[in-house]
Amino acid sequence: MSRQIFLDTETTGLEPRLGHRIIEIAGVEMLNRRLTGRHFHRYLNPDRDIDAGAEAVHGLSRAFLQDKPRFGDVAQAFLDYLGDAELVIHNAPFDMGFLNAELSLLNQAPLTGRNVVLDTLKMARDLHPGQKNNLDALCRRYEIDNTQRTLHGALLDAELLASVYLAMTRGQDSLMTGMDLPQQQAADKPAPPVFGDIKVLYASEHELNMHNTALTAIQKDSKGACVWLTQDGTVDMP
């Protein structure tokens, strides 16, 4: 069974080494590419001020977080939730740096020694080099509704990331499973098999005739060495 947790955090600033802390953490569970609805979500009291730039991004104020638990109060529940799942994170070095810093303050082992981590930002850059690959851009590219994302929020972002991940990887999965083919087709024209979003379009009769003409010319020019023709001179169609 493949278990993945899509993780996101919000923080007081950009650098854990400067004492910045996690103020929101969220996880979304997926089993065998299906969301289970089992979430982990906590707001956290950082016991410090929040940078103005960070607050403008996520909208979380120190006053709002004043009565929330501290990371140490939820750490064990969080680790139990993660278990040995693969962690899927957009820009993983950022979130993992903060998570490991918080665990270090509690004398706990880093997550990098517990869980496999998949960075979807790196995956997106490999798939779409030279393009914007932040979460909003990926939602637009894969037509995922992110209209509720007026501010960054860990739970919403984790849910959007799960949808983006499924969209980025559905070709790999659907080539193996989930083919929906019509039950009845005319004998002389098989249905185009559909693999997720990939549809096979068969050539028209005109296109086949043009193809056959081209192969016949190749056969003549190569003195009978055209590998795409059968021994009787007809087109060898896979």
C-alpha cells in the first residue's frame, strides 16, 4: 500500500537559523492515489514576532496565535500521523528545514532520517523547464480551482498540492490502470483507447493511403529494403 502525506507549513519568516518558527502545519493523507480525508492541521504559538512580509503572505498574526499550542505540544501527534509515509512537499528544502529545526529544539531526530521526501517543485521544474512552477502557476496549468487561495494557508495549500501532484503524475498511473473503453464498436473501426487524458486517434483512410504511397516510394528507392512493408508489399501496421 502506497501512503503519502502532502505537507505544508507557514512560518514567522524565511530562516529557521535566525530563530524563525512554524506557525501553521498541515498534512493531507493519500492511499494508493486516493485522498482519504484524514488531515492533520494545527496553528502554533511561535513565542516571537512575525515578520511583516510573512504576515502579508499568510495573514496570521501573533495575536491570533497567542492561545494556540506550541510545536512541542503537538509534535508526537504529528509524528504519529506521519508514520513512515512518503512526504510530498512543494519546495521541500524550505519546509523540511523548519520541521527539522523544530524537532531539533525538542532533541528529536530529523524527518530526513525517518521519511522519504518528494519535492514537487523539482518535479515541476523537470516537467516544465523555464516556466513558473509555483503552486498558483501549476493550478492554472492543470486547471485546478484555486480561487479560494487569497492568502497562503497550510491546509488549503496541502490539498491543492495533492491535486497538482495527481495531475502531474496521472499519465504514469493511468497508462497502467483505469482504462475506460466503450463496450461495443464497429468491426472495421476500433475505438480509440483512452489512457487518462491521452487519446489515441486513428489515421483516416486518406492519411493511410498517403502513408502507403510514401512507403511504396521508399521501397522502390531502397530496392526492396523498406522495413515497414511486409513481404507481399502491404503496409505492416502494428
